[in-house]
Amino acid sequence: MFSGNEGEMPVSPGSKPDISREKSAELYEKAKTYFPGGVNSPVRAFKSVYGTPLFIQKGDGCFVWDADGNQFIDFCASWGPLILGHNPPKVREKVIETMQNGMSFGAPTALENELAELIIKNNKFVEKIRFTSSGTEAVMSAIRLARGYTKRDKILKFEGCYHGHSDSLLVKAGSGLVTFGETSSLGVPKSFAEETIVIPLNDIEAIKQAFTQFKDQLAAVIIEGIPANNGLLMQEKSYVEFLQQICNENGTLLIFDEVITGFRIGFEGAAGYYGIKPDIVTYGKILGGGLPVGMYGASAEIMGHISPDGGVYQAGTLSGNPVAMAAGIAQLTELLRSGFYKELNNKAAEFAESIQRFATTRNYKFKVFYVGSIFWFAFTDKESIRCAEDIDPASMEKFKIMHRELLNRGIYLGPSGYEVGFVSAAHTKIELEKAKRAILEALDIVFRNK
């Protein structure tokens, strides 16, 4: 059988034979002649784990199948939006019905109104919205709106929070408590990065210092509703409340990036979880059943600054695409079903807590952090991890072993130890029990190798 990176990791007692990846490996070699690194998004290249990337051929319910015919219980869920699982019948049927009438018009359709009404009637944090084609585009537009509304240029963001690949947000902190951003990607002009201030999460003094140092210059503070792109960095409510307070006192807008948490931990996302109203909120592809779609929203007064009502320009031929709108209507209608989130979140909590009990009993240096139906496996003995620097990079070697063992047992996680996992409505107790057993076996092997 083909492992992709044979010899990288010694096989230890209890390890399963590597699954066949022959067809995926062939596809990957061909893909490398077409795409940089053989992929169209970097993490897909499996550089942080063992073996070559899996080329997925099919998804149904909580399962995916790769090109070699291997079946996996999927906890990646297209990085979160497939809250109903793969290929849910009601979403599929609505999409097929809509496609009979055409797939793109670049003009308004009634479907946009229908989806917008579903959102606004059930989310008290937005009064008007604008659809986009991705979460990155939604965040980029929200930043522009904040700058246009406040007539200020600088943005404050946090280490460990990812907000898409727009130029002004691809920055990292330099040395010191508060610093101008330094580019973390070639091709981003230094002048762009210098408009973004980066500070650590979970540090109130750093926030105070930033507002003192850049008084009357900050258009917005942007934070993931619950940071979930660099581990699951749960923040205390008092910290988020302080952030809102200092923004209000300084005429700075608070932006919640809810591309991961929106509609996932609850219909109102992290804003509803904390009971805190951000000035602008952004959402991603979950509101379109996983299709390419995003959204930003705010009060009617703030959104009144968007063109054609105001001077902040944003446009897109595929914004409000009818197929994506149809998928969103079907998906969000299911999410609004009575008891949906209670059932899903309870199922995820039981899954996470049972794994944690096992690890605790074995005295393994391992924690399962979770909120709603989002979970993260961390090889640590810390009771909480609230900032990026609390993550031990060396622990990722243990995740590599775990990831390989789980693939060989038919469990698919995102190919990076910094990525979170997702439980969907399609995961039944049977699949979750099977996945749990595989995870426990994998943990035993990981710690046997320590």
C-alpha cells in the first residue's frame, strides 16, 4: 500500500497499515503540473501531516470517499459550513429546482429577498445586509465600510485570528506589545500592512496601549467571534465586553468575523453566544450550504454608507447568485427548526467530553476544547488556551501521528493541528461512537511514541 511519505514515521505496535493513496497520489502529481504546490488552497497540500493529499470524490451524510475508494467519517465538513452534512436532500433538491431556471443573471432575484428575510428576522444583530461571494470578500468589504464610515484608516487585529487573504489583514505582529503589522505574505506592500495594528489576544493592557498610541486613528477592531483558525482560542465574556466598551468610547467600530462561528454555534453565532452586539458582522459559506457565498451586515444606519446609498463601493456579479441563495434558504430553514442547535450541540459535547474523560484517566497531556459543535484537539495540559503563543509548536508532531492513525481508521480531520473539527447533524451516535473508538486508539499510539 502507498503511504505517500514512507519512512517518515516508524510504525509502532497497534498502528494500522497505511490506506492506499495510489490514485490520489497520481492525481496529485498531475495537479502539481497545473497548480502551485498541486493545490488551490495551501493547507490542502498535507504539508503539516503525513502522506499525500486525499482527492475527494464523493460526500454523503457524514461520510466522504476519496479517489481510491476509501471511506471516512468526516469532521472537516468543508471547513465548517456543512452543518447538515454532505449532500443534504433538502438543499440538493432546492438547488436542482433553481438551476432549471438558470444559474447566474448578475441581476436581482426574489431568492435574495427570501434569504435576507430569513436572516434578518432571526438575527437581532443585523438590520441590513449585503451578500458577497466569499467570507474573505465579506471581511474585506466590512473593513472598507468601517474606514468609510469613521473616516479613519487604521485597523486593529489580533494574533491568532485569520480574516481571509486580503492585503491589509495578511499581517503578523512584530516585537513589542503593540506594533505596526509586518507582512506575512510576499506581494503585500509594507504601506498596506502598516495600516494594520496587531496585538496578542487575551491582553487588556495591549488593547489600552493600542488605543492610547493610535488615538482617533482606529477605524475598527476586528476579531473572530470565537477565534477558531489557529486552534480554538476561547475568550472570556468580560474580555469581549471590554473590547466593545473601549471601541464605543473611542468611536471605533467592532467587527465580529463570524465566518466560522456564524450559524454554527447558534443561529446568531458568537454575537448571540456572548450577548454582545458588534457594529459589523461577517459570515461565510455556511449561509449558502457550503456554496461560494458570504455576507456582511450591520445597522441600517451603518449599511446606509454602502453604494448605491452611500459612498463606500462594493460590487460583484456573483453576489446574490441564485443557486447559492437557494441553497442558503434550504439550509437556514433547517437550522431554524425547533431544537436543532440544542440537539446538535449536546451531541458534540457528549462526543468531546467522552474523549476527554479517556485522556484524563490515562493522564495524557491532551485536551479537547469545544464550543457548540466545534471542537479542537490540543496536545497540552493547560486548562485553557486563549492566545496563539500558548500553543506549543512541538505538539504538532503528535498531531501528525494522530492524523495518520485516524486516516488509517477511516476518520478524516483537517490536515493541520491548528485547525478545528466540526460535528454535523448527519453524524449519528453510531458514527460518533466509531470515531471515538478510533480516536482513543490513536491517542494510545501517540503517547506510546512519546
